[in-house]
Amino acid sequence: MAEFTFEAAGLGISFGGLKAVSGFGLKIHPEGLCGLIGPNGAGKTTVFNLMTGVYKPDQGTMTLGGQSLIGFAPYEIAKAGIARTFQNIRLMGDLSVLDNVLLSYHFREPYRYIDAILHTSRFQKNEAELKDRAVELLELMGLANRKDDQAKNLSYGNQRRLEIARALALRPKLLLLDEPAAGLNSKEKVDLMHTVSDIRDRFKVAILLIEHDMKLVMGICERITVLDHGEIIAEGTAKEIQENPKVIEAYLGVE
Amino acid sequence: MKYTQWIIFGLVIGAIWTLGFLFETNLNPYVVRVIVNCGIAMILAMSLNLVNGCAGQFSLGHAGFMGVGAYLSAAITTLLPVAFPQLSFLREPLGIGIAVVVGGFGAGIAGYLVGLPSLRLRGDYLAIVTLGFGEIIRIIFLNVDAVGGPRGLPGIPRESTFFWVYFWAFVTFLFLYRLMKSTYGRAILSIRENEIAAESMGIKVSHYKVVAFVISSFFAGIAGALFAHYQGFIDPATFNFNRSVDVVIMVVLGGMGSLSGALIGGIIVSLLPELLRMILFTMGGLPDTYRMVIFPLILIVLMLVRPVGLLGHKEIWDFFPSFKKKKGVKAHG
Ligand SMILES: Nc1ncnc2c1ncn2[C@@H]1O[C@H](COP(=O)(O)OP(=O)(O)O)[C@@H](O)[C@H]1O
Ligand SMILES: [Mg+2]
């Protein structure tokens, strides 16, 4: 099972001379649940963008299951097995909730153009199968009854859930969640953290979770990486992190 | 299921044939001409809608691809039989049918060549570059003496009829409708909705932009070929910037991304000027130029009242939920 270990080392990127992230390293084992925390502007989202090919790193290496991901376009990263959600929600707002999830099955090419145009039995069968699978996922995320609504009409919390559902539909090896609890109330936040750890068990997927609120990640993450000013200032278990004076100073201190 | 589909197509095509027969024997030729032009406009609007409405890429060069289809097909049916007498069958209906399809493929290839470099650009930049390519295509026709240069190409067999135009309108509609209801359609729509998210969900955005552009150009070429064989004469000015703008207006008016909206937009943009012409005539023969003032005014008012276009992103049947439900039941049964 060591096959799909994600490993990054020395990742760095600058924007116009300003180092946003430097020397970033991380190892996530299959089905691991890790946290990435740090104050606002620390470079957490930038790390996700590096990991998903949105930004090309200036230096560093990055592999999934031994395969290098450097130079991959975002769609190639998705195919390779890394899915993500966005801090600023990026759903297909005008499309239905169901279509948002169905989109994630596209790269597996369920049928060809000719099947779609002639409505062949392959089209009928595979399209129905995809819909069943998508509805199943939506049920799990508590969105099945909203499947025909436009995504933009969902509540904020449901939009975040839909983002997770469609990322899961890619059947990733590694799922990146960028502040999935942002904007939720404290009860919803706790529920969501339960959902996150359920997802890990059910889908056998590794998860890297960005969360601004340190207490939330402490509860569920096995290992936590702390980022400040684009650099890792601590890495370890929740307990180690909580006791690390650097973290207390840089992170908890400002709270 | 598979057979009922073909029976329904047969019935629709039979109905188009019957309508064509009835119209051409009973209506005055002017009215038939307006109806046929409507059909061509509908094909143009539906095809441009794929790029401008569904993929959200603003193309302003549709007339150029229409021109490629028109010139290529006309060259096949008009010039080839002259050069090679043994190819005289190309002036017969079957030959013309082939020429129309070849015109479509030619336009599709042109769409590929234009789309590949220009679809890297976005928004206004893409609009300007496609406009430029549209003009380049027109200027090529203007300078190729074999197809008549500025004099145009006369003597094209006038074999497009109501039947053929509406047959192709039906094919275009069905093709695009089914495309958009498939995984490929979802990929194309995702470009409009959010490129970054689409890429992150495994969609190769640059590829599907080109796919949309090529399919769109193909049907523009078909429309152009039908047009050429309806008019019997084409010249470069027929495919100028104004015609591209007309098609954009059809799409915007009907609602970006709405296939049925494109049909309505096509009808309005073809019919309204004719209606205005009639109204001006009955009002004591006011000059025809008033038409050119009133028409844009109507459009401006419409866009102010309903900026998303008549149907928005929706289809006409979305406004009649009961019909949709019935359709849903049928699809399951
Ligand atoms: N595309 C970009 N261009 C310029 N600066 C950027 C870009 N993306 C991120 N940054 C900068 O990188 C830093 C880290 O941002 P970000 O990763 O969003 O922080 P976090 O997610 O930890 O709050 C910020 O100073 C931000 O301004
Ligand atoms: Mg962030």
C-alpha cells in the first residue's frame, strides 16, 4: 500500500520576488489524515495550488506513488489521483447539483461521442450508471434531495459539501480540503469534521486538510504541518504541535 | 428504444417534407424565402451558441466559417463539373448533398486551424482575433480569382429547398441537444462556469474549447453551403462582419447557452426586419433605412429589459414544468 504515498520536498514559489512558499516538504501515507494550519496569508492555499498544478513550483519535487507530478497540468493531476476543494467556492453555479458531480466522471470517458449522439445502448447504460453513482455520493453528503437544483442556489454549507462530493467523484488517492469549515457555525463545523474522518474511512482516501481554526484539526488529524510566512515552522502530532513554543508564538499568540 | 428513436426521426423528416411541399405549393415565394432564411439563421445561431453560449468563449467570426462552407460546396457543384465533365453528377441532388457535407467538414477544419491558436485568448481578445480571422477568410475569397474574386460566384445549382434546410436544422438541433446532454456537453459547459475548477476536475479545458469551436464551425459551414445553393450566387461581401454580428445577436437575444433560445433568436433576427419593412411600407412607404434604426432600438430595449436574453440559460421547455415531467416519465418507461 505504500504505492500511493504522496511526497513533496523543497517546494517553493515566488510571486514577483516575494517568496510565498519555500522549502515545503510533506509526506502523506495512504489513508492518512493530515492537517495544514497557519495564520492567514501563511501560504496554505498556495501549497494546494502547487500540489494541483495551478501554480508551477520554482523549485522542489513532488510525487504520488513514486510518479513525479512536476509539470503536470491541473487536469493531469486530477487524473493522477489528487482532488481538491477551493477556499473560495468554485462550483459550476448554473449547472445542477447532479451535473456538478457527473462532471468528475468525464475523464474516465464513459462512452464516445458517437454513443452520445446516437443514444446507443452503451450511452443509456453508462449514463444511467453514472447518475446512480452520483446520487449515491450526494446521498452520503446529504444533498440527494437537491440534485436538480442549480448549484448556486444551495446554502453556503451545502455548496461546501457539494465541492467535497464532486472531488470524491474523481475517486482520488489524495483529497485536499481548503478550509471546508470556513463560514460554518460551530455545530456545523464539528459535524463537518466528523464527515471528513468518515470520508477517509469509507473512501480509503488520504486527506490533507487546511483549517484556520486550530482546535478543529487537532481532534481528527494524525499529523499536522504548521506554516508561517511560507515556511514550515513545525510538524508533528497534535500534541507536539500544541506544545511547540514556535507555534504558540506564531500562531496561537496572534489569536 | 433504439427503433422507436428511428421511427420518430422518420416521422419528423416526413413532416418536414410535407410542410415543405405545402409551403412551396401554397405560399407566395417571398414568404417561402423568408421561412427558408429563418432555417439557415437557426442553424447558424444554434452552432454559434455552442461556442458563445455553452463554452462561454466570445467568437465574432462565424460568417467566415459560413463562407468556407458556402465557397467550398459551391466550388464542388459549380466549378468542378465545368473542369471535369465526367463529374456532372455533382450538379444533381446527391452530388449537392455530398458537397454540403464536404462544406461542413471544410469549415470544421478551418475552425480547427483558427481555434487552435486563438482559443488560448479570453474575452475581448478572443473576440478580436476571431473577428480578424473571419475577415481574413473573406479577403481570401476576395482575392482568389478561381471563385470569382470580388465578382462572386454565380450559377450555383439552386437545389437547397425548404426540406433540406429544415432537415439540417433538425439534424443540428438533435446533434447539439444530445451533445449537451452528454458528458461532453457537461465538459463544454464547465468551461463557461469555471475554468479553474473544470481543470481541477480532470477536464482538459483547452481541448474542449477547440472541440466546441470545430463542431460550431462545421454547422456554420453546413448553413453556408445550404445558403449558397439556395441563393444560387455568393460573393465575399455576403460573409462580412455584419453577418457575424447578426448571429451573435441571435444568440445573445435568445439567451446564451439556450439551444431553443438560439432558435427563437434566429427567427426574430430574420423576421423582424421583414416585418418592419412591411410596417414601414403600409405606413405610406417610409424609407427602408428607418428599419436600420428601429431594429437596433428594439434590441437595445430588449437587452435592457432582459439582459440574460429571452430564455437566459434555460430552455423553452424548462418554463413548462408539466411537459418536462411527462417527458421524464416517458424516458423512464
Ligand atoms: N497568484 C498570486 N500572485 C501574487 N501573490 C500571491 C498569489 N497567490 C498567493 N499569493 C500570496 O501568497 C501569500 C500566501 O497566500 P495564501 O496561500 O492564499 O495564504 P493562506 O491560504 O495561508 O491564507 C499571500 O501573501 C498572497 O498574497
Ligand atoms: Mg487560503
